Amino acid sequence: MLLINNHPYIDVRNSFNSFLPAGLPDAIGEKLVNAWLTRLEAFTELHDKIEFEVVPTCLDFCFVDDFKARYPEMLDQRELEIFRAALTELTRDSLNPVSGNTLDCALEAAASLDRLKLPEILDGEAYATWPGPTSF
């Protein structure tokens, strides 16, 4: 995050670089980040869907088709295979059943919410707290 005239701004290039898998060659990473920036600039409505519509952050069953549709001819076949292999390793690591992995942490957080035994909200009106617009 950058502060410009005391206003916070996200350094999108830096943020995109943080999504690159470790060990990916710099030349491939640079092509990817530049393409992601171009896509976001062209489709600004995707600003809140970065991990789903702009940057592939893990490997899924649609990876190859989605990547080729979004970024045709950006990477050659060898580069695409290198990127895919790096994403495969990243995805496997995130699902690795070792203590403290991200999946286990997320499941534990969900279970702790479950243990709170909060009442089910059937009627949102009963929980509304906003009194509506008021004049000052």
C-alpha cells in the first residue's frame, strides 16, 4: 500500500507479484503480471474478483481453458507448462495435510463458528439495526 497525500492506494503491480508461485522464472512472471494488469485495466469491474477472473492463484479443472481464453498466445506452450507446474505445486502445498496448512486453518475457523451455536436467522427484519436515512 502506498500513501499519496495521506491517502492509501494499493500498488496493484506489487500485489499481483505476490500471487506468483515461488520459483517461477522472472520472464514468465513479468509476462503474467503485465497481462493481469492489462486485463484489469480493460475490465475494471473485475477489481473485486482478482483471484477468480484475473489471476489464477491455484490450479483448478478449468485452468487451461480459462487461461487460453483470457490470455491467448501470451505464453508459449513451454512457458504455460512451467506456470501450470508451479500452480500445481502451490495448490498441492495448500492442501497438504501438515499441521497449520491453510485448509486446516480455514476448516478450524469454520468449526469454531459452528461451536458458537448462534440462532439461525430466518427473518432478516428482526436483526435490522439501521434506522434509515436521517437528516442532520
